[in-house]
Amino acid sequence: MTRIDTLFPAAALAVGIIAAGAAAAQSPSSWTGYYGGVSLSYHDGMFGNDDNFPGDGDDGLEGYGAGFLFGYNYQNGSVVYGGELSYAATDISGEDSCVNPAFDCGAEVDQLGSLRGRVGYLVNPQSLAYVTAGYAFADVYAYTDGPIGQNGENKRMDGWVYGLGFEQVLTSRINLRGALLRHDFAEADFDTDVPYDDIDVDFTTLEVGMIFRF
């Protein structure tokens, strides 16, 4: 069973049970403190090297993820800021014809993580609007598939993530979150049936999460 097969049902079950049973929103005494959570995500983007991988230079990436996060908030008046570490198992992929149409060129992302800061403003005591940015990594497998079989290489790609989010108090200890994030990674060279230089992977992420304040 893959990581996404294992994590996605568990995260979905946790989000569903807690959301269904959540009581009316209560104002926390303070947003300051540690928190953890689970997340579900949808990803949509592009891969390619604008030259010959795939044959027309780029193609779409799409898929889903499930993961965990951990962070710390500090509240100063109506401003909340802190740092967050996240990890997700993902099933993000795309494929298109290579220059030689007998072969397909593809890319897959099966792990995604980030270490980022965030700064937010309390619209009211229960509602936080925030911006976030920081370091991101992805485990990417680029490959060609054709008459001689599949050949590919797996690499860790480093980059940046940034975006906007909104967090809503559900109970005195539980929040619901939604975020729109952009992941941009540095280009990397991959060796498949032949070497391909400067392959790029970028995507936009729609993420929802259930947050547990400690």
C-alpha cells in the first residue's frame, strides 16, 4: 500500500468526524501556543523544460495529497504570527508524448513538504486571515516510457511556497483551515533514456485542514 493510500483515508476520516461533531465556535483565550493538524489537498500545475521534455515543452500535472502539520502561533493584539512544518504524501502526475511519439515523457510527485512562516490578522476573535511563505521540497520522478520499457530518475527538488489562508475556530481547541498555495521549484536535470536538462515542476495547491490547538 502506498503512502497516499495509507494517509488519505485516515486524514479524511479525522476531518469528517470532527467537522460533523464540532460545537458552536468559541473564542480561544489566546491563539498563542503549539498546534498540530491533518490536511487534504488538490494540486494542479505544469512540468517540462520548455524544449523537448515532453515533446511540446510542457504538460499538466494534477493530483491529490494527504498529510500532517505542526506549528506554533504567537498572538500580539489582533496579529498572529509563527512558523509551521508540513508533510504530505501525494499522488501528483502528468504525461505527454516525447519528441519521438513512440515514447511518453512523464513526471510524478509522491512527497511534498515545507517549512514556512505565516502572519495573520484576526478579522474577529474566531477568524484569522493570513499570508504564508517559506521553503518547500518535493520528491519528483521523471521518466520516459516506450518500446524499451520505462526509464527514469528520482530527485528531491527544492523551492518556495507562498500563499493565502483563512482559519476559523470551531471549538475551544479545534480550528478549520483553508489555504491557496503556490509551489515553485528550482529546475533539475534528469537522466531517463537520455539526459534531459532543466526540467521544471510547479503547481498550485488548494488545501483544507483540521487544526488541534494544544
